[in-house]
Amino acid sequence: MKINDDNGRLVIDLPAVLDLPVASELRDLLLDLASRDTAAEIAVGGAGVERASTAAIQVLLAGAQALKAASRRLELEAPSEPLITAFRHLGLANDLNRMITA
Amino acid sequence: MGKCVLAVDDSKTMRDMVSFTLRGAGYTVVEAEHGVAALKVLQGQKVDVIITDVNMPEMDGITLVRKVRGLPTHAGTPILILTTESDQSKKDEGRAAGATGWIVKPFSPDKLLQIVAKVCP
Amino acid sequence: MTDDQGYDLSQFKATYFEECAELLATAEETIARLQDGMAGDDDLNAVFRCVHSIKGGAGAFAFDDLVHFAHVFETALDALRSGRAELSPQVADILVRGTDVLGDFVRAAQDGSTLEADHGSDVLAHLNALIGGGAPVAAKPAAAKPAAPAAAPVTHAVWRIVFTPRPGMLRTGNDPLLMIRELETLGTLTIQADTAHLPALGDMDPAESYLSWTFTLVTDKGRAAIDEVFEFVAGDSADVGIEPAGEEGEGWGLFEAAPAAAPAPPSGGEEGDGWGLFEPAPAAAPSAAPQAAAPKPATAPTAAQQAAGGGTGVHTASIRVDLDKIDRLVNMVGELVITQAMLGQQASGFTVESHPELIQGLQELSHHTRELQESVMAIRAQPVKALFSKAPRLVRDLSSKLAKQAKLVMSGENTEVDKTVIEQLSDPMTHLIRNALDHGIETPEERMAVGKPAEGTIHLGAEHRSGRIIIEITDDGRGINRARVLEKAIEKGLVERGQQLTDEQIDMLIFAPGFSTAAEVSDVSGRGVGMDVVRKNIQDVGGRVVVQSTPGAGSRFILSLPLTLAVMDGMLVAVGNERYVLPLTNIVESFRPTAQQARSLVDVGDVLTLRGQYIRLLPLHGIFGIRGAITDVTRGLVVVVETEGGDRIGLLVDELLGQQQVVIKSLDSNYRPVEGISAATILGDGRVALILDVSALRHMAGLAAEAAMAAQ
């Protein structure tokens, strides 16, 4: 995983499997982004996710909160069906909606 | 794609049984005959579930569980330990080491499939 | 991962909204009558039930706003109904407006839109005023438990599950997603997450668990099924509280809610199943203690059960279907299973790497085919009660006719089995009960003379055992008179005089064709129809009958039949160029013996030692005369199989080819009965494979051993 600069937007594309190590890496990347002094939009690409995990979704939630605290927003782009299902199963459909829609 | 299961047991019969049952249900199975061999497998590839015997030469199952939990790549991988009815203490040791669950030998193919499906992410 | 549940849920939703439309219409009409002052108590009840039904479904789908409004509305209606508030024209107007607002909420839920936060708040205030001095209902959390419609069938229960993982749970590979996925398969699940303990990103250890959940589960499965979901974590890695959730504290006294699923004891010790995890430490027992107020486990709705026209009567969620249609479905599914197996075989040369979509598609096909099949089979499954219900009268009538005294004890009446199997069981069961009364149970005088109670006992039991249904008919009568049976058999030329038979073999003679044990054929057991017909009927459907008898103490007839006559899970084995199918339920294990394990005992034949026990070895190639098969035990594979009786034998085969579901084709009707073979099947490649009858093989192994002994 890495942070891509897409015309001024900072994008992290999630891998297919969001296991514990990925959750850990994602946390570090989001921390990095949250600490940057930038107004750039921050997005996480969820199209390629085949298997989500509670650990990774916790990190996404905390990441969204961290950015919100800095009056910025974490956007989840094109979440895959498994990722949507995982949010729904964890009772976090509303949190997902907030991350998807502007 | 079929989920990949690592079956660790020094008994070929047991490995065959596990492999056979799981392959029949669409899993990919990798076998290892003890903990050391299992760790070698895990260095080369990621697996989705690990099923391991407890008493094995070279490295026993409990040590294996502990070592796997220390591997960054498999920190949260489900691990099922194979125990016998009488060996209560091994279950506790397994839990303490970070195992996900256990299966008591002998088990039916259905039971095995049911439990693997239960923990398979 | 396919998301079958989501699919089901959306299907449910469509039904729910259709019903909502009808319920709203009914409510509107009824309230119009109330406005005209032409209404009676029943009308208020009807409106109440409409609103209640809408609320119940909304709870199941977590339409929280809708639940909240419906709850207040319904409580107000209850106040009116019970006379705590008075129905004036003004109140009737409020009810009209309430129905309108309820409709708004339903539509919002239907198209996923959000109403303004204060939508309907004026009506809500009026309704709350009607409720009056009661508890501030509006303050009740919106995530109300799904409620029960009055008089709904008592099949579903509502459970509230509070699930709090301990920090280290994720590290043991127990992801809440897995448990929630499993919970969702049990019924309709409402999920509420508590994210309050989520730390700041910088303070977070991603491998620790910070969330907790409250689930509301509407299920017809029992407590044990829920316990099983959390079995790996409860008490050790997580705190799990499971309790029946009802409409506690609201005290309407409306629901005749029989506790559909009484809370079972906490899951802790249930380990007999051969798996599980780490029983809970006593200190951390799940907080499952029922509340002091003893909330009733409410009967709860599925949308489908909240039948339209709420309040117009009891609706049972079933329809009658012509059996022919089901049979056609069963046959087609059978063919589908064959086609699916064939596709699987054709694709066996492809790997996941080269054809990922094909392999995945085939796996899904296999999965769905199996589910389809199980669902279809479940349609035909019926409790054996229908069969057993004939027995009491039979025993009563026969006892008086024979001047005997007998009582009938039954067990396992709710054991389910395929309808066709039930039909096949009827005659044999009747015959065996007759036989027990006629030949087994003695006259009261005879019984008292030998110190037995005058009244004999016949026990009729059913149970599932290793994928088959077992029907046992036991009497405490005189048992089989072996001397007389043997004499008769010799007389009939079935056995040669001087032939040595075991007790078991003598007992089995009563099933020999044309055998009749009664000294005079009585009109009760019938003339000419003997035990041979019973055995033939049972064998025709892949079953077996055995008898165990103790002279003076009684006899036990054990009928064993497959649960369904259409399909089974089998293991395909190769012997030379032949393929055989072993029923999976019989297989214990397989292994390749070492030379030390294989040996020949002079009086028994080939045996294997396995973990210090002897197992009789039966080479399949020898039994069926197959050339080109592996004859060296240490080069082949031995499959250890177990019979219903618990005996184990080892079958020598060349190799195991794979597990698959096979469609059973009767050999008897297509060819002729073959010893050691129960039926045949058609494999994916179109070849016919024979399905092995393990009990018959064991019997043959026994005979072979005896022959060996005789040859000594």
C-alpha cells in the first residue's frame, strides 16, 4: 500500500485482503496523512477489497474521526461488495454512508 | 478462489484425511509434517487457516501457534489445534498461545468442514 | 464470499412493504369507521394489530425511525383499547393523522430517504398525550426489539445478544465478522455497534478490538445455536450475554407468547460435540441471567408471517402442494447434482491459477446445488409421528383380541425423515408390532408365572444415527425360541441338520423366505406374510432389519433406513479399474498400513492392528473378483468403516478418488440385488459406480472368517 498523489488528491488503494498486518500498515499511512499540513482531499480506494476485517474497519473509522477532528474528510471510494457487507455486518452502515457520500 | 489451508501433522493418515476432506470441499491444502516445516511453508506463502496437531517431532503445535502469532504475515490467521479428548491441558496451552479453536480427534469430515468454515475469513 | 443473507433480506423487504401497504389500508378503513362512530372494540384491536405488525417487521429490518413512531402509535392505541384513554372524534382525527405519518415513515424506509428529524412530531405529541401518565415512551431507544404480532405462530423467538470482545480477541484469529456472518444465517439479525471505545488513530493498536455490539436476532433456532456461534470466544476472549428479548416492562398482557425457546443453560460445558473452544472461566460467565421481571421470549414475526390484512385472522405460513410437483422437483435436483458433478469432473484439469472464474463458478454451483437439494429434501421431511400415531390403536385392538396385556411406549416421534421413507416404513412397522404382540408378549398368566408384570411393554422408538433413521421395536416378551426356530428351519430345508449356527444366525432365520415361527399361523400375524416380506420391503428402500433377542427377556427389531431415498454423500474409491462409492457416514479414517500392521491370523483371516486394536481386513478386489487391483496391503489404502452396530472393518482399496454427492439409483429395480452393494449411481463421466453396503460387507467378512475357520 502506498499513498498516491492523484492530481492533488491523496489516495490509498486498499489491497484485496485486509488482514491484521494490512490494518496496521493502513493505520500508519492514515496517521501520516492526518499529520500532514495539507488541504488535499484524502481518499481510500475500496474497489479491490475481497476480504475485509474488523481490525481494518476499526482503523478506517478511527482515521475518519482523526481527519474530521482536523476539519478534513476521509472518503471511501468505490467500496467493493465484500467491504460494504463487512460494514453492514458490523452495524456500521451509517458510518460507511458518511465516508462514501460527500 | 479456493481458500488455502495448511495442515500440520506428523501422521500422514491425519494429513491425508484433512487434505482429502478439505480438497473435496474446494479448499487448497498445503501439508507440513511438523512445526518447523510449517513455518517454512508460511515463509513462502500466505494461508487462510492453519490446522495443527499438538504432539509432533521437531516443533510441537503449541510452539508453532506461538511462532505463527509472531509472524507479521499471519498474526491474525485462524489456527485450529487438533487435540484428543483426554488432553484438556493442551487446549488451555493452545488458547494461551493464541490458537483460534480446537477440534477433538477423531472427527468426522462434516465436523471438520463445519469448523473450518466457521473460522475461515 | 457470497452474501446470501443480504439477498434473502431484500426479498423479505419486498414482501414486508407489500404487507405494509395492505396494513395501512386496513388501518385507514378501520379508523374511518371509528370516525363515523360505528366502531367497536374489535376495530381498535384491528388498528392496533396493523400498527403492531408494521412495527414488528420494521424492527427486524432496523428501520429505527419507523419503529419508534409505530411504537408510540401502538402504545396510544393500546391506551384507547384498554379504556385508559377515551376515543373522541378529536382522537379519531389524531389516529387518521397518525396513520398518514406512519405511511410517510414506511415510504421513507422503502425508498431509503430520510424524513426531517421532527417529521410527525405534532402527531407524536398528541399520541404521547393519549398515553398520558405512562412512562415517557418517546425516550425509549429507537432500536426497539422487534415485537410480536398477536396470535402469530409460535415458531420464532427474539434474542438480545450483547457481544463485547476483549482486547486480545482479534489476535486469536477470531474476527467478529465471522461470528456475525454465522449469526445472520440463524435468522433475521439487527446489528447495533458501540464505537464509543474507539481510541484516536494514534493510540490505536490495530490488532486490538475496540468495538462491541448488541444484536437482536429473530430466529427459530434455539439458544444452543446461538451459543455455538460464540463457542470459540465466550468467556475467554469475549463477554457474551444472550437473553430472550421481549416487550418487557410494557405489560400489555396481549401476547399469548409461549416461550418458544426457553433459555438453555450457558454454553460453557457443551463440549461433547468434539470441538469448540476453551470453556468460559467461571469468573467471566456470560451475563445471561434472565431479568427479574422475567420477560417473555416474545413470539416474533418474520415479514412473511405478518400476513396481510393484519387482524383479520390467524394465518399459517404454509401452503399445500401436490406431492407430484415436489417429486418432479426432487428428480430434477437429482439430475442437476449429476450434471454438476460432471462439470466438476470435466474441469478437474483446470487450476485456480489458469481459470479462476471457472473454478470459482463451479464451487459456487456446487454450493448452491447442495443448498437447493437440502431445501428440496426438507420439503419432504416429516416427523415419524404420522407413522407412530397408528401404533397405540393397533396395540390396544390386538391386545384385547389376543387376550394379552400390553402398553406401548414411544420415543422420538418428532424425528424427521423423508416422506417416501415414511410410506415405506408403514407396513413393516405394523407387521413388527403385530409380531411382538402375537409371538413376543406372553399371556398375563405366563408372564406372572415367570415373575414378570402381567402387562407387557412394547417400545417403539425412532432416532437419527449416522445419517440414517433407526426405528426400534422392542418387547419384553419371551424372546425368540431358538430351538424351535432351528427345528422349523431344518424342517423347511433352510438349514441342514448338524449345521453349526450362532445364536445371531438362528435369530436371523426368521427373515428367511417362507419362514413362519408361530406353531399355528394365527389370524393376527397373518397367513403367508412373514418376516421375509418385512425384510424385503425394508431392503427395497436401501434399509436393513436386524433382530436381537434374549430368551425370556424379549426381542428388539432394529430397522435402519436412509433418511432420503434420493441422494447421499459418498467417497469414491478405486479398485483396479472399478469405482465404488462408500457412504461417507460409514467412514472412520483411511491409512496406508505398514507391513507390521498387516498380519494374518489363522482363525480369522487378514487383520490389521491399528492403535493396538485388531481390525478385520476385507480386500474389495477379493470380494468382487476384480483383476488388476492392488493386492499388497502396504501399497494400497485401507478405509476403516463402521457399521450401524458399531463394528469396524478395514476395506482395502487402491486409492481414494474424492468425496462427492451421488444420486442413488436402485439396483434392485434396475438390475438385481447384489450382496455387499446397496445401490448404484451414475458418476460425472457417465460411468456407473456401485454403492457399497458396509453392514453387508461386514457380514460377508464374518462369513469369510467362518469359512476360514471351517476350513481349519
